[in-house]
Amino acid sequence: MDELELLKKQWQTREQEFPKLSYKEIYKMLLKKSSSIVKWIFLISIGEIILWTLLAFVVPESSREINNGIGLKTTFLVINIINYVVFAVFIFLFYKNYLSIKVTDSIKGLMETILRTRRTVKYFVIYNVGASVLLLIGINLFYYTKKDQLYQLMIENYEGYSAIPPESFTSIFFISQLIGGVIMIGLLLLFYRVVYGILLRRLQKNYKELEEIEV
Amino acid sequence: MPLTKELEHSFVSQLEENQNIVHKICRLYTNDSDAHNDLFQEITIQLWRAFPKFRGDSKFSTWMYRVALNTAITLYRKSKRSIKTQDFEGVSFKISAETYDDTVEEQLKLMYSAVKDLNDIDKALVFLYLEDKNYREISQTLGITEVNARVKMNRIKDKLRTILNP
């Protein structure tokens, strides 16, 4: 193989034709680990929308019937549409952050994207938790105004409820709603704290490192 | 954390010193400068992730060959389709022309593009061969036996011969 030997000889002598990266340039590459964190944020937000959509399918038929019977069908539809639109906007923003962190090659640009991503995540969490709390309060207020109709529907759909006398129904129902709601919001907060909390802390650490070399 | 800082400093300066190894791998596995830079960065990140496990029982450069080639091979597998559509300009082999006449340069170009057309593993083997590594080093870097490395290399030479003289 003369050609291979020729190539080998040539290979040894062409060390100098590559661009020489400086210490700082290589160091900056290490800091690009942020881009994978931002990518995860983007992917998790997509995972979340899939999760909520799937959860909507496991809502029991009886509870859907109650809500339809009491006149919340259209309201839920509208809320759902708004929710998906807002989610789509957030996913788009996360994607935009990911794109910009991928192409940026200045430390300053990187820091800005990290800040922006943190802000987007913050708003995302506030929206999700806030909307859930408002929705729970709103629905229960609505239930309260129609508590007699609700009682009828509950008796029709759940056997156990006929054992409860109408006088104590209101307090039992709303107390259990309250407990259920608090647990749900608590779980939601825990979920965000764990998932996004870890990612945001890493971003923050990276941001501090960037700050050090920028000054 | 001063420990992380020290580790970072030692890593970056060693990589800076040995960066040509990574550049050569990038040149071999990619076709344009964007892809070259992307691969360089990916290798840097993989090296940095693996660095805490590097105990210094081998030379930094030896360890680097292994991690960098593994990264290139893994990425190459993922983007097999895009590699296939390489333009001829991209594979051109820049050499200082004044010392070589046209035929030699032409031969080198053909050889280089033939090497670039090899599959990911074969390419890694040829790369180490071009780097003047002996079969023991090659086998250790790629995690195969020495005999296997020799047999593979002979097959690759055959393959290259048929590509060059169809």
C-alpha cells in the first residue's frame, strides 16, 4: 500500500494546519454544558403536555357526567383550549432558548440565554400552579352556587352518596374537595421543585462560573 | 470549589496542548467546518465528563484517543445518512502543494477520500495507523485484541486497494 504510506508520511507533517484554539476558547466549550440542560427543559415541557393529555383520558366517566350535567362542558372546553395554547407558547419559548444557547459562542450571550431560560421556567411554573389554584377555586365556587343540583347528580352517579343526608352533604363534599385540592397542588409544586429545581440549580452554577471568567 | 477549578485547569491546559489529535479526528469524521467545530465541542464535553475517571495510569493523549474516537464513532453512527452525501470539495486534502507534483497530490486526495469513505470503526483504525501507533497501542485504544487489529488492518488495506484500483 504505497498510497497509505504516502498518506501516513504526509499525515505526520501537517500538524500545523489546524486552527489553534486558545485556553479560553476550550474552557468556554466546557461551559456549553448549559445547552444540554436547556434542551432537557424543552423536552420535559413537551413530556408534561403529553402527560396532562394522557391524564385527561383517565378521568372517570361519572365525574365527566357530573360536570356536563351541571353545565360546565363548554367552560372546560374553553379552559382546555386556552391551556393548550399557553403550553404551546411556552414550549415554543423553551425551544427558542435552546436554539439560541446552541448557536451562541460568546460568554455574554450564553449568560443572557441562561437568565432568559430561568425566567421562562419561572413564568411557566407560576402559570401552571396559578392556573390550577384558580381553576380549583373557580369550579368549587360554581359547585357551591349549584349545590342542590350537584347533590342530585352525585346521588345519581355515585352510590355511596345517597347514604349522606342532604344537610351534611355540603360540608363533607367541600371539605374533601379542599383536602384533595391541597394535596394536588402540593404534588404539583413538588414535581416542579424536583424536576425544574435541579435543572435550574445547574444552570445557576454554570452562570456563576461564566460570571467568573467574564470579569 | 477549588478542587473543580484545579481539575478544570489541568484538563483544559492538557487538551489545549493535545488539541491536534481532536482536530485530526474531526477532519476525518466530518465534511465541513461547522460539523468539525460541533464534533470538536462534543468531544471536549465527553472528555471533560470522563476526565474524573482518568487516573493517569496511561498518558493523557492515549486516553484522549480512546474517548475522542468513541465519541466520533457514536456520533457518526447517529448521522450516517448525512455523512453519505459528502461533496467532493469537502474531502479535499489540504497539503502544501509546492513540495508535491500533481500526481502525488492527486493520489493523496484519492487515498484520503477513500479513507473517509470507510466505516466508522475502520476509519478509527486507519487513523491510529496514520498516527504511527503500533498494533499494541491500536488494540488497547479500540478495545480489541492485537491479532484482531492486525487482521482488520489487512482487510482495510485490501478494501482501500479495491477502492483505488477498481
